[in-house]
Amino acid sequence: MENLTQNKSLEGIENADLECEDAIMQDKQRFGRVRTSLMRHLREKYGDAVANRALSRINKRVSEGSLNIKKQLTPLEENF
């Protein structure tokens, strides 16, 4: 029973991480940056650690030159 509780807790953390990353990537794609208001909302909803970690991961991928991330984050105007 305790392992089941731990697994659900880990799934919740993973879901929070993915939801934060998705929201950040959508914001970067739409506006070309991450708005302060979005980060404030994510920090309130998921906590400082989760939101900051998601932002750091995305920024690291972009700075390391991940082609998939850069392709996803190109502003919508450039795609037309």
C-alpha cells in the first residue's frame, strides 16, 4: 500500500513537471519569451521548485542547441 502511495506521488510530480514545461514552451512559442505572469501562476499552482526547474530545463535545452526544442519554439509568425 505504501509503494502505491509513493508511485502516485511520483506520477503527480512528473505530471506537474510536464504541465509546467508544456505551458512554458507554449508561452515561448506564442510570445517569444516566458511572461512573468505565467511563471507567477505556475509557481502558485505547482510551487517554486517545480516551476523553476521546468524553466531551467527548457532554457538549458535551448542553449545546448536542441534542434527539436528550437523548432518547437520558433514564433508562429515565422511558420507562415
